[in-house]
Amino acid sequence: MPRLSPSRRKFLRNSTAAAAGFFIVPRHVLGKGFVAPSDTLNVAGIGAGGKGTSDLAEFYKTGKVNIVALCDVDDRAAAKSRQAHPKAPYYKDFRDMLEKHKNQIDAVSISTPDHTHANATLAAMQLGKHVYTQKPLTHDIYEARLLTEAAKKYKVVTQMGNQGGSGDGVRRAKELIDAGMIGDVHTVHAWTNRPVWPQGIPTPSGKHEIPKELNWDLWLGPAQHIDYNPAYLPFNWRGWWAFGTGALGDMACHILDPAFRILPILYPSSVECSVANIWQDMWVESSNPDGCPPSSIIHLDYPRTDGKGNIKISWYDGGLLPNRPDELLPGEAFGNWDGGILFEGTKGKLLADCYGENPRLLPTTKMQESLPAPTIARVPEGHYAQWVYACIAGHGKGKTSSPFEYAGPFTESILIGNLAIRSWMMKNPNLKGWNDKYLGRKKLLWDAKNMKITNFEEANQFVKRERRKGWEL
């Protein structure tokens, strides 16, 4: 090849330098508020209304997120998100959205009713998209196990929407318990004021016209066909087994989270429960198999993963509460409005509010004594931004507080409580006597490895639900 002239060499040298400078130019030169493409996360929202509205707003306010597509089966619910992100294409069917924008989407937020979490989440992960899925992670135990394995397979960044998991409270509680301030924990009580929607009521009936803004078939998704009824929307679906997971599914991911983060537990070995009865008259007891009960108490027995015995966890909802601890003064709050959690150890007790907030030793005068210094890193950016930054960093580089490797087993453990409730509500068709009225009124033994109740086969139908054709996983 001919030798380059001095002027040609100078031209190429200057051109190369200019090209390199384009990639390393200081951020401030590009103007205030500029976000480099490599620092931007393109997010699609499945379930743009309701909780999805606030979820998308939280992601967007980080300044690192573009909302590139929206999906909701109800135009009314999606109105605020569509107004906030007018350039984002809008869809009714998330499958259409993912197919058409799979090359533009980096990550997906799923804020649909519980019964469609698994379908939307798995579809996004199969395309290699990072996912943020609202709590509870899934509607049934099988789905939770499936998504846990899928997260490993597809190597994406995951986060369940239990924001207390990124809070300071649960970290401070862990520091206090790990320091031995209450000794070895043997018992946990957790409670919520939920349901704040109707539960324990007759199944809605009658024929109703489907609103033109709503695609009822897509709203049903994997659920078996049920006629549209305004009693289910926009929020009261939580009280019906076909769609929701009741008070336990709604709030345990928040309130029981400290127990699972702090204690050496994974899956329970047994579960038992009691639920409120609804009386039609003095003699006839009526339980509704379609709907969740108005209140319940659930007892779970966990083998410690360190082999040092068991830990008992009890859950109360519908206004039911555990005994108020003697160490708590009459004027001191027992949790907060949403609920609370109480750890009982061999040396003392620790009380916290919903989300693990405001942990305090009992009696609360102990909080004025010398306490262990903080040792666990906090999450100052919060649960939503943490996921955004982890997605930008990439799988294996960024960390989240509730990745599916944690959230999946946690969700399974919670839903075992619902398996007990649904089993308890199964009536004996022979009705031999009062003691035999309910088939499932017993302690159920759980084989976690095989996801199976070993002493009451009828209960296993609730581990994995039957899905509508076309919505199989």
C-alpha cells in the first residue's frame, strides 16, 4: 500500500481523536439533566392503572427511566398513566405489547391483579427483560417455584414489590436480633387490619353489561370464566380466590418480611388455621368456597435452617390480634394502623410496625440503653430506584432487596397459609356430625421439596390451579 502523506496522517489522527472524544465527553458539557443512553432504562408497564400508576411514577422520577409502552385491560384505570406518558404506545394485551416492542424494552413492571402476575412476569423474563412484580409474587405455590427457577434460567434482574424490604426498619431489627438483644427467637406473631374490602360475602350474581372500556376476557386471563360483575372491580377482586389471595396475600409480604430476612427459616413443615364462620341462621353454617373468609388465624411451624429446633409463626387478620405483651404500657401502640410483628426470644421481645418500621425492644425503655451500632448497609435510594439502578448495571452486578431467589420461597411460604384456609373450608358431603363438618380442619404436613401436603390429598388441588386454555405456563 502507498505511504500516507503527512497531511493525510494528520487528518486521520484528528478524526480518531474526535470520534473518541464523542464517547468520553464530560457529562456537564451535554447540558443539565442529560442522561446518557447507557444510563437509561426503557420500562414497559403491564397494569398501568391502580398500583401500576404509582409504580410507574416511582420509576420515572429517578430520572433514569423512559416509559416506552403501557398496557392495561381497562382504559379507565390506565388514564392517569397514559396522560403522564403520552408518547408511550398503549395496549390491552401484554402479549401484543411485548411482541411489538421487545427490541425497545429493557425491563417490565407488572402491577396486575394477583392471578395474572405469573403469566406476565414469565413472558417478560423469557424475552430477557428485567422484571419488577408486585406482591404477592404469584397466585399459587407452583407459580412461585416456577418464577424462582425462571429467574435463574433467564438471568435477569428481579424485584418483588414489597418495599419494606429495602427499608431501614428491617435492617435495624436484624442488627438488634443478631446482636442477641432478645436471645434466640422461638415465636413470632404478625397481624393486619386487612381485609378493608368485602370478604366472607355471598358470590356476586346477576347479569351485568361489560363497560366498553374494559376487556373482561383479558382481565380474566388464566382464571376460569366468570361472568363480569362490578363487585370485582376495581379493587375488591382481592377477596375472591379466583383472582386474589385475601388478606394474607395482600399484607404478609410486607408484615412477615422481617421474619424471613432475619430468622434462619425457609419453608414450614406444617400449617393449621381457623377461620370465621358466617351464619345464615341459628342452625345452618355457611362457608363460601369462592371467597376468602372475613378473618383468620394461621399457625406455621418452621424448622430452623441451622438445625437448632423450630420457630413458630402465627398470623392474624380481619381485626384479630395476638395477646398484647405485658412489657407494653397501656398507652403504647401495638404495631400501627396497618398491622405489626412481634418477635419473642429467650431474653426478650422486639416489636415493629407494618413494613418492619420503627423496631423497638420491649419494654421500650430498653431503647434508651446502649444499643449495637449499625452494621448493615442501608438502601437510601429506596426499593424502586434500587431496581432501576440494578437493571442498568446488569444481571450479576446490581443487587435488589427482594430478588426472586428470596421472594419466590417467601411467597410460597405465605401461600401455604391460604392452602390451609381453603382446605379448612372444604365441607364433608356426608355431614356425619359437628366434628366431621369440615374435611380440612386439621394440621397439614408440608413436603416443601415436592410441594405436597402429605396427610390430606384434597389440599393439593390448591398448590397448582387449573388454568384457562391459552393461558398455560
